[in-house]
Amino acid sequence: MSDVAAKPRRPFANPWLFAPLAVFIGLAALFLTRIGRNPEVLPSALIGHQVPSFSLPGLAGLARDGAPVEGFADSDLRVPGGVLLNVFASWCVPCRAEHPVLMELAKDKSVTLIGLNHKDEADNARRFLGALGNPYGKVGVDAAGRTSVDFGVYGVPETFAIDSSGRIVGKHVGALTMADAQELLRLARTTR
């Protein structure tokens, strides 16, 4: 036998053994803090700021009530009672899903609803609005997507609430429900 006594083992001698456990606990805490949050509510750095400067041409050949539908600029978003600016595209499936809500909103003459056609072919956009109906008072064509980028658009559809002074006061990502639209209208009509 050896006269060297066996060293007692220290169970926590190597702190690196706990790294996977620490990572797991950190991720679990992150996920738990996110539970219950609406994934359609994305932060926007523009909330509370003026709309960016822009001017968009109208969708050629599009008419509403027999009159050509005009494009719009940032100055057209300063309307008493506020504006809902809806970013849409003909190739967007959720845009089709929300369209009945937009058509219902358009029946209320106190609602100013403006469409921003995002990276779309003009013929496709005209067919889309021709088949489903045109809820917009004005439709601007953003073929390159530059104005959408200035608004911080993640994808389509997105809808912005803009108050009468031209400030962005709310944003909804994804297909609108009537409840979502009513909340955006409430924000747009609130004066600060």
C-alpha cells in the first residue's frame, strides 16, 4: 500500500462545468419574460416622431368612385382626426386577410385611410384592388421600397397611426383585426 493518502475530491473544483447550466437559466429567464407579449407589436424608433419626408406617385389607372386615385406626400398625412397608413402589396397573403377590415373602415367617412403599395408591380396592385375593392383615399407607389425603409417597415402588412400633426403615434405589424384598427384610430385621434 502507498503511504500517500488519497486527496479528498472537491465537487465544485471546475467552474466551467456550470457554464451550460448558467446559459440555460439565462435563456429560460429571457423566454419567461417574453411570454404573454404580442409578437405583432414590434418597437418602432419612429413612435412620437414626425413622419419622414417623401412624395410618392399614384397607382396609374386606379380609380375610386370614378375619379383617379392620387399618390401622396408626407404633408397629406397631416389631417384632422388623424390617418391610418396601411403598407400593402398584392403578393402579400396577410394583406388579403386584412382587406375586409380595411373595406369596413372605408365605409366610415370620418376615417382617413391611405395605402402605401410596397415593392409591387402596378398591374398586380391594380388587379388586387380591383378584385377586392379599394378602401384607400390615396395610394402611393413605393416601387423601390425606399419610403417603407424610412418608416421602418419590417414587412407587409403594417399599419401606422398618424395624428393630425403628422406624428407617428402607433404601429401594427401583421393583418389588422377590427379591434387592432379601432385601437390605432384611437391613437391617431388623440391629441397631445
